[in-house]
Amino acid sequence: MNDEERYTQGIKVRTEVLGEKHVGRSLENLNDFNDDFQNFISRFAWGEVWSRPGMPRHTRSLVTIAILLALGRNDELRMHIRACFNNGVTKDDLKELFLHSSLYAGLPAANAAMHMAEEIFEEMGIAPKKIVEDQ
């Protein structure tokens, strides 16, 4: 595959995973400073790695979220939590990921990701049901 084909494949996968709105915004904001970087992201992150057949997108989403959580990359984490539903990830998958990550990436990082996810769920109209305890 040449660079142009890899770019085209990358834009396709990037759009399927992150959504047309996000990718469209990235492409609309191209300029002579960021165009090489955006092209690089599309070709290599999305046209190479995310396009590989060796791991399903569901798994790639969960791995990506766990890594971003561990590294404290909150902007990218927010984007990938929102996008993971495009890959079949469920709220229950995220709940288990956050619990598991608390052991290996630290409780504060997992706790912050849990709260971030709750905010995103609220924005998406899929907020969890409140549990009411008798007192």
C-alpha cells in the first residue's frame, strides 16, 4: 500500500471510529502548520495500526482507553471514551476496564476516568440510572 492509499484507508477508519464530526473538524482546520501532522496521524495511526486485522476494534478501543488513562492524557481519553461505542464497547466494558485499571494504573487515574465517563454519558444522553438507597 502506498502513502496515498494508506491515507485514504486511515481517513476511512478514523471516521468509522471517531465519527464524521470529529474527523471533519480536523480536516476543516488544516493549515500549513498542522497538515503534515494530521496526514501522519491518518496514515500511520489509522491507516496502519488501527487498520491491522490482528485485533478487533473493540479491543483496540479498550487498550487505547487503558493506556490514555494510565498516562493521564485526558483530552485523548475523553475523545476515545466517546468514540468507543462506535466499536461495540459497552458501559459495562468501561466499568470493568476502570476497575481493572485502578489496580495497575492507580486509583486516582481510574477514578478520574470514571467521573469523566459519567460526564460523557450525560452529554450523550446515556447517563447511568441512579441507585436510591433506603435510609
